[in-house]
Amino acid sequence: MDSARFVDLDTWTDAVFGYPVETIHAWRDVMIENKMALDDVISNAVTKFMNAGEFGTHEDELYAPFCDMANRVLQKAHEIIPDLPAYPVPDLRFCRNAPVYIGACSQGDASRSPDIVLVSETTLRDLKSRKKYTKTKGQKYPTTGIDWCDLFSIWEMKPFNVWNLKDYMARLRLDWDIKLTRRRPEVHVSTSSGLYEGPDPVQLYRVVGPLSEPGPEDNPLKRHYPYFHSADNPRLPKRLRMLPPESVRLVFETEDEFLASKKLPVPEAYEDQMATYALEMLSSTRGTRLYLFQCLVMGDIVEFWYSDASGIVRSHQISWIREFEKFAALLVAMACCDHSRFGMVIPNLSPPAEGFNPSLPPASLTGYSTTMKHPTLGIDVKATLGREIFTQYSLIGRKTCVYDVTTEPPIGDEPLVIKMSLQPVCRTPEQDLLALAEGFPVSEHLPKVYMWTDRATEWRLSDGVRGRMFKRNDEDKEYEERCQRFIIFKKYKQLETVLSPQNMDHVFNQLLDCLHDLHRQLHMLHRDVSLSNLMYEMREGLVWLILNDFDLAVVIKKDGPPRGSTGRHRTGTLPFMAVDLIENPGISHYLRHDLESVFFVALWCTVKLPAGKKPDNKCKESLAAWEQCGLDVILKNKWQFYGGEDGFMNIVPNQIAITPAFSRYKRWLLDFWTVLFEGYQARGRYRKKIANITQAERDGDICQAEAKEEIKAIMFDTETFDGKITYARIKAALKFCAGRLAKHPRGFIC
């Protein structure tokens, strides 16, 4: 969220929806001329919205009126705007979703319940043919058949504040001739289970016919609200009479003055909630979504969000009460977006010949295909995607997804996978780095590449929304230009599926050797050692480690820092990153950082594995903070390892519980940790010496020149922490314990 960029609303709309401000204003003028705000359905929906709860404190009562208003706008627009094109998704509809959960949650095991979702009525009608409404353990409300990939957009509603309610009233009294009414409380009936209190999910997604304009006798407010203002009841409602007339400012001098008065600070909790929804939509859709847009509604204030692989761009705010016609024009522009403008389906992939509906979001990329040039034969090869294997769970990143793949003509007898990602163009391509290893022994531990292609000349991220958004603005410093990359590899298996107490020492010794050989033979650093990047195949009955994913790898100079760009974001997977890199991501990456990542991966395995066995709650929650919390929490937890000589023993098993199957590796991990601890202790002593010299200079005990000479005389090797964290020291530390493990593979506890 710290890197989110703000742009004006017109720029955001032009870039994302594809409609210039002139078109939006023309539609707005037509709506004003035809008095769309006075439409019965719209005015009744807004009145209900205004009467939701006590000054909007009952958030759940805002959803249905807002949906009714937005759906009527989309319908009414075609009646009054001449030459308005047909909506590419003809049955697009706003629907209340909360309090039910979106199904098919992703790798993060998160349960999300967006307030309002934009979906197709075809999808809603198809719900009953999908899965039944279910409730999982720990969920208060059931999960419906709606999946993240079904959603075109998400709208999050927040209640308005008392202090800006006066502006609502001013707008309603001046322009719409609608009066606030008393709220009639509604009683929710609980089900027999006692867990679900709220409307039936089936009713939330109930599909109705086209909205029609009700006559006076059909006005629900007149039937259910005895104080509804009418000619027969000229008395103003009690709420409106509570405010003295002089407290309502009816006119603002300028539009800028109004916008300044309506700019609301967005609470951090709201921002985090919006970011988590974007994370789920981008990560849970199996590579079918390139970007998305969503909306935060705080009372009458609306803020649009756009999210892609390079980050979040937020629009300036607008009041949908004060500027209703412009907001309605934005809704129409959104409904005019085609399949690609909703960010669905990665470019350069052809859809399957059968079963493809261009107006509906695809559930996965299975059946899609692309054509690639064989690097040696020079022939075109058609690659068709099969089962989805992996999708990266991140908001900002490379958006990596991996599928099984078949080729025509066949290019090998082995099973293959295709890796698709959006790669920064400033980095050396993965296939080029792997090619450098050909002929070296370390190549035996690297993945085999069959074909690859970079679509940099055909498509870049700046060719779409990003390019249009910033063509009239200053350069976005957080933005990284990205291109699309396809690589076909030999298919390997995830190491975690086979890792056991019997082979863990053997496997992690291979990993240490591989990282050392990469550095010694190729001057290369992997920079993303994580459990998901460790694969294997069986050779002569033994587990053979394959180090995968060289997207972040770099070649370093013999006497200098890494060559090439290190990117604008942290490199690595947070749960396994070295403490140094989390604390200061701008420092140079060294081999010791990868070696420290090996320790955290090994510790993770002893807590989370063996695979297939259900861990107890203590094991399950041990490292939850490393996955789910922010950088400050992760950094604090990891620093506890190096807080003292008993840092490891205080954490294991008091805070992090090793599973019984791996309990004999506690001494193995302790020996590994001791090497890392001694390195951080050495750096701490060095920093203390520097601090003492600096303080002496401040106190006047030594002059500036003497201080510089003393600091220069203190030699410290930052690459290895003065020789404390090296491959040789770690191997020596693990050698004794490894020997005992080999002699007593089952009964020995280090």
C-alpha cells in the first residue's frame, strides 16, 4: 500500500475504461437533461440507502439499495443515451454478496466476503448446477457457488459519517425532492444451526427480470414507511427536522471547494481490506486475470482502484450524491468494457475451439494454446495447456502460473510443463541464465528447458492501462516495465511431497552444494530460495534435488555488487528471506543471504511437514505470522533468533513447535543456527565500534580526520560477516550431526 499511486479520476477512467472525459461528460449531460436522478427506481433506492440504519451505521442495509440504483442506471442509460453501444457482457449485474463467502479460496486459506460483486446473470442462474451452499469450520456464514473467477469487479461499502450527512440532505432537498424517512427495523430470523444469521444466500443471488418503473401505488416506501413525505403528509420527517436550516450549506462557491470539502481520509483497515480482495482475485483465478479494478464506497464518497503486477493505482474521490450524473456515466463506461478491459485472460493465448463464452470469465486457462518457435529445429510448435499446477499467491509480483502442457508436434518423451509470467524487462531472462550453466556439473541440479519465448515485441504492460494512465503524468517511480514470457520445462515434482526425516539431511546438503557451485562456477546468486522452488526427481532410487525458478537470479562480478537491476521491490519469498534483506531491501545480495534462506526453509519443513499428515494446532500456528503478517511483524519475529545466545532454544520449541517426526533434527538446526548467530554477533560488535568512534567525535575527544582513520582501520567483510557465515563453516557445523543421523536413521535424536 505504501507504493500505491494516486491519479485524477478522469485519467483513471480514460486509462481503465477506455472512454475519454469528453464522452463521460456528454453522457452526464444527457442524464441531467433527462432527469435520470428523478427516476422512481433510482430515487427510491437512494432514499432506502439514506435511511439505512442510524445515520448509516448498519452497513449491511446499504448493499441492496445501492445495487438497485446501479442496475437501474445501466438499464436506463440505453433508453436515454443515443448511439450507446450494446454492453459486451449483456447481463452484467450488481449483486449483494455479504455475508456469504466467495468459494474456491486460494493458497492463502483466506475466507473473504466482499459486500457487492459485479457478475453475469448467466453465472447467477448457473449457481444451482454448481456446488451446494456449504459452511466450513470456523465460518459464520455459508459459501456459495460463486468463485473468484466469476467476478468482474468488487465494490466495498462503508457507512457514512454524521458530519457529512448534511451534504446528503442538501443535495436531496435541492435537486431530487426526496426526503429522509424513519427507519423501520428488520428482524433477521436465525437458522436452526445458530451459526448463520442473515438473508438466505439463494435470495441474495436471486435473479429477477428487467426492472420496471413502479407506479405510485407500487412505491414500497409508501407502503412500509408511514412518514414518507408526500402531498398528503407535508410534514418533514423527524430526522430532517432535527437539523436547523442554517446548519445545511446548500451552495459551494466552486467545484474545487466542494471536492476539497469531500476528500475523506481512507482508514488503513479499509485499504488493507481492498488490497486483500485484489490479492484473492489476482491469485485465485489460475492465471486468467491480468489486472482488475474495484471500488471503495464510503457513504457518498467513491474511490476507484486498479491493481496489476506492478502495484495499485487509486483515483481521486468523487461524491456520487453531489455528482450523481457523472457517477452514473462512469457506471455506464464500466459496463461498456469488453472481456479484455476487465483484465481477464493473459494476451497471446488462443481460447479453446469449444466451450468458450467470450462474455464470461474463464475458470482456468486449460485448453488455451500458444505457438512457439523451437530454438534448434526452427519450426512452429503449438503448446496446449492442460491442468493447472501452480499460481503465485501475491499482489505485486511476476504473476507466475504453471500448467501441464502438450505440444504438436511432440518435442520430447518426458512430461512437460509451461511456465507463464510477467517479467521485468530490466532483468536477464531465466532461460539465458540457465543456458550459462550448460557444461558445468551444477547443471545437473537445474531444470531442463525445451522452448521459450518472450513477447516483449508483441505485448508489454505499458501497452495497456499503464501506458495510457501515465502518458499525461510524471513517470511512475514504482512501475516496472514487464513483458510476457513462456518457458516449457521438463516436469518435476514438489520436494515437500517426498521430504522425510530419512532424506532431509541428504536433500539439504544437495541444496547447499548447488548454491555454492552456482556462486563458485558461474558467479550466480539464486536470490529466491523457498520451499516452492525446490523440486526433485528420482535417480538410482534416491531423491535428486532440482533448484527451480531463476527469475530473480543474477550474475555478479568477481569484485563488485550484483550486475544489472535488482528491481524496485524486495527479492525473495518473505517467510524464507534473510533478516538483512527484510530490514534493508536495497543492500547488495550475497551468498550468505541464500544460505540463511536455506536455514529458514529447513526450519519450515520441520514444522509444516511431513506432507499428508494433519498437524496439530500448535504446529499449524507456529509460522502463521511469517505468512500472513506485515514486514514489521516478520522482521521482529526473525530478529528474535539473533537476540541472544539462547535465541534458538527460546523459540524452539516454545514458539515454534517442530513436529515429532522431525524432532531429531533439532540439533541439526541448532548447529546451522549457531553459524548464522555468530555472524550477526560479529556484525553487532563492528557496528558498536563504529558507534563508539562516532560518539567520541561528537564529544570532541577526537577530530573528524582521526575518526575517519579509525573507521577505515576497522576492517569488516560484509559479504561473509567477517568470514563467519560461509558455505564451508555451515557444512563443517552440520557434518557431525549428519554423521550421527546416517548411523542412526530412526532412533538417534541430535
